[in-house]
Amino acid sequence: MVIDRAFENKLGVKKKMSEGYFQHYYYKYRAIIIVRQVLVFTSNQLLFVLNIEIIYLLNFFHQQIVDWIWNRKSFTFHMRILKKRIKNKINKEKQ
């Protein structure tokens, strides 16, 4: 079982934000950092805690990129791939 928790960073970037605030954040940091924590359990035992830090460097401030970053489905899709890899790794170690 994999429990996936999203952590809001202290700037509250994961919260809904106005375009102005987003642009301010972009020009200030030139990057967007999303940190997620994935807790991996096998039969109720905590195996390991995986911190995933994803940094998007925005060289081109384009709405499409912004939409992709904040598109939950897109992000969840990547998390699913990652979870599958973790699962496979655990199964290989069991064998």
C-alpha cells in the first residue's frame, strides 16, 4: 500500500493562487518547487519514506506550461508511474 501525501510548502504555492502572485513567484525564484512525500507500506510495516522534489525551471513563462504544472491529473499520472516502479522494486526484493 502506498500513501501519497502532498505537502504545501511554506509559501503556499500549492494553494490556489492568482496569476499576479504566480508571476511574482516566477520572477523571484525562476523555478517552482513541489515537494511530495510518499510513504511506502508492505503488510503494515513502514518500509521507507520517499521525498520527491520536483523542480520546474520556467525559461518560458507560458500558460500551457503553467497549466501542465498545476494540472493535478498530469502530476498524479507521474506519481502513478513512480509508485509502479517502487512496487516492482519491493516485489523483486521479496523474491
